[in-house]
Amino acid sequence: MMITLELKTSPEIKRLITAAFPTCIQQVNYPLHKGRPNPKHGLFYFVGRIPLACYDGDAQRSRYYATEQEAIDAAVAAGAERLQGVDCRWIKR
């Protein structure tokens, strides 16, 4: 059985819902994981639209970077069009 949902909303809401996600950088901010020191604490990774060059296919997640600048450089080199930093500032819009 297949259910089809039709959105009946304003054009502005439709644009927001269907807009492409930006590439966003986040920082791992939990020093403990499952009661043990977290080796990834302090590293940076991508959420949202992850550039293929920044994606770890074996782990099925973003690659980790030691600094925010390394993550920015990797995303720009991979062609990211809309990029936000850890503090939500627009780096590339």
C-alpha cells in the first residue's frame, strides 16, 4: 500500500521545504562516550549537505578534521556552495 501526501502550502513554505541544505560544520563536544574518554572530542565534521570528497563511505558518515579551517578548506575544495561554520556564520553563501 502506498500513501501519497500532497503539500498545500504557500510558495514561500514550499521553497523552504525543498531548498537544498547548506554544508554545515559541527564540533564533537562530548569528552566522554559510553563512560570512556571520547577520542573524537574536539574534532570537526560535516552535517547537512556533505560533499562527496568529505564523506567516509566505509563509516557512512562525514570525515573528521582536526581544525575548523581544515574542514572549511576541504569543503571549498570539494565545491561546497553554501557553507556554515561551527558558530552558524556564513562562510560561503
